[in-house]
Amino acid sequence: AAGSAVGLGNLWRFPYLAAKYGGGSFLLIYVILAVTFGFALMITEIALGRKTGKSALYAFSTLHEKCGFIGILASIVPIIILPYYCVIGGWVIKFAWAFLTGSGNAAAADDYFSNFIARTGEPVMWLVFFILATSVVILLGVNKGIENISKVLMPLLVVLSVIIAVFVVTRPGAGAGIVYYLKPDLSKISANAFLAALGQLFYSMSLAMGIMITYGSYMKKNEDIESSVRNIEIFDTGIAFLAGLMIVPAVFVFSGGDQASLKAGPTLMFITLPKVFDSMAGGHLIGTVFFVLVLFAALTSSISLMETVVSIFVDKTKKSRKFITVCVTVYTVLMAIPSSLGFGIWSGFSIHGMSILDFFDFHSHIYGEEKISAQYASIMSKFLQMLEDGVYRQHRDVTYYASELCVTPKYLSEVTKKVSGYAANYWINRYTILDISRLLRDKSLSFVYISDLFGFSSPSYFSRYVQHNLGIKSSDYRE
Ligand code: PFF
């Protein structure tokens, strides 16, 4: 169970949610939920499994004939998670491979990951590899062997993570990141952060998916459920915490911790960690070993996910295990491909403003994630169009844009902030400053001309504006 509990949820999902939902406050909410709600729920599930000796599908109906539907609901969860879990698994293989073949440097570049997922064939190839690896293990029935290997590898992953985390937190610039990650900022506690933490708790501890019920059904009557649950929780949360400590402060070290980087979402780990390895002595070897270990953690989880799905259908249809495994494999490949293409040729396609993968990663959505509604997107694009048209040369007041778009200034800023991470003011200034610095470089234009073009009341006022916003004396451009 610990093997199935520790996986991409801890290493990939937790850090990006923590970065996104306010760092320390997210961590605090998560830990509180884990020791209260998570603890109670896991004990309940394991106890239910042990008492009935059945898997989720039948455990609830054994309890009471009318409760069977809960088992069906719980069974649907792994069926949905499995395909896109394999997409992320594919990304992990890609990075393990890149480091193994000495392209670690290239992987640290800003656009390496975005270029990779924007392609069509390559991400699909890796995810198919990952799925095949998972189903081959199940078909050959060597799950136990893999689990034993992973028992040796997991402690290694912990040790390596500690080393990487120590390296990251001692980098210059990491201080702000450590504070962000560890110090709860009460103003950042929101319903969304709370719900994201709850979703993460279920995901990471494999709760409400029937997994723990099945695990309980194998448990001996004299084993102490409470202490097992305590151990699973400590281990699982510990690894997630470490993963966050490797990644969140690194965002501050390498990109100054700006909002856009913190909110990178599912791609965060793959953008940040290669930069860490690239700046580390012996980083390529460490990066290779690290991604291979993550791959193992991901595989043990995907194996237990696929096992669960296979068992559900074997129980229901009474067909042979082999046959069902092949069917599930085909289903997984077919369903994983859209999630993968959602970052590439299908990136224009969204469901309620989410990418396809994000949509299937529904633990974050059922439990509330800000969605970018069509209305928001339309306001944002009209606003940007006005800026593209150069309106900022005459109007730099949010009020003007808001009234043109028939909304209040406050609402406009809220929308741009939600969609882009920055308030309307930021964008107006940004366009203005870029344009001014471009014009100043053109020696044929006089300073007064540019000042007039932007409607400044006097050249001296313009000069102060330039000095303040571009940090240079305008005369420097004129010499
Ligand atoms: N708990 C796993 C993780 O944190 O990655 C995900 C998972 C694995 C869920 C296996 C369900 C499962 F059966």
C-alpha cells in the first residue's frame, strides 16, 4: 500500500499545487487535513476492507444492500486517473532518457519542456512505453518483484531527495522561497486552496478510490490498523514535503519566484528540476538517477492503478485476467493520447478553460479550481487587442480600458489577474515601456516627439517617467 501511495502524487503533484496555492498556507492546510480527516478516512477504509474481506465493489454492498453504489463510484476513480497518470509517467521516462543520453544541459533550457510537449509523436511514444511497461508487469505477474525492487529503491529516492533539497535551499536566493514554502500566509488561505489540499490528500493517499479497502481485505486480523495508517501517512507526507522543498525554493532561485512561474501547474517539476541539476556539480548523474527513481515510484503506482482497474472488470465480467489486461491497456492508450495532445496540436481545445489533462486530473476540479470562463477569456483578449492597437500611447488609465470594455476597472483587473497572473496596470505599463524603449533607440526621432506621441504633458515629465520605469537617463539614448 505504501508502494501504491507514494508516486507522482507526492513528487509531481504536491509541489506544483503548493507553489500555486500559497506555499506555507497550503502546506499547513494539507497537514491539518492529513492528521484529521485523512487519518480517519484511511482507517475507515482499511477497516471496511478487513471486516468484509472484499474489494470496494462488493464491500459496501456487504455492509448494506443500498450502499453498493458507493463502491461503484469509488471504482470509477482509478479508471479515470490511470490514462493521464501514464502521460506524466511518459514525461518522466523522457527526462530519464534525456539525462541518460547526456542531454541534461539542453533539458535545463526554458523552452525544452514546452517544445517537447508541443510535439505530437514523441510524447505519445513515451506514454505508450510507460503503459506497455505497466501492463507487461501485470501480464507477466511480476508485480511482487517490482514491489520488492522498489522497496530498495524508495529509501534511495529519499536520500537523494534530501541531498537535492539541501543543495537547493542553500542556493543564493532560496531564502524567499523557503519562507514562501514554510511560512503560512493567512491571507492566502482560500476556499480554493482548501479544496486543492483536500483533493491532493485523496489523490496522494489513494483515498476514496477503493484502493485502501482492497489493501484492508488482505490485512491480517492481528495487525494494528492505527499504527499502519500512521506509518503510511508519515512516509507519504514526508516525501511530498521533501519534493516541495526541492522544487518550490528552486522556483525562486531560478526565476525569482514570479507569479507566472509559481503557477506553472502540472509542468512545474519538469521545468524546475533540470535547472537544479544543471547547476549542480555532478548534476547529470544525479539527475539521471533521480528521474530513474521517480520512474520506479511512478511505475509502482501505475501498476497498482491498472491492477485495480483490471480486478474491477475481472470481478464484473468473469473474463480472463489476460484478456481484461489487454483491453485495459488499449483503453489506457486511447484515453491517454488526447491528454497528451492537449499540450500540442489540441492545445486550442479546452473543457471549461482547462487543458484536457487538467480536466481528467479532476481531483483538483471537482473540488474547485478557478476556471477561466469564456467571458474572462473574451475580456482579456479584447483588452490585449486594445494594447496591440497602441491605445496605451494615448490612454494609460485602467478606467479608460474598463469603460471601453463596459466593465468596472476593478473587475477588469480581477479578470486579467485571473487569466494572466497580472493586473491590468501591469500590462498597460509593460506595453508602454517596451514601445518607449524601442522608439528611443531610433535616433531619427526626437525626444520631444516621443514625449508628445505618448501624450506626456512635458518632456521633463516624460524624462522622469523614462528614468523611473526604464532605470536609465533618457539622455543615454540620445548620445
Ligand atoms: N497515490 C498515488 C500517488 O500519489 O501518486 C496515486 C495512486 C496510485 C492512486 C495508485 C491510486 C492508486 F491505486
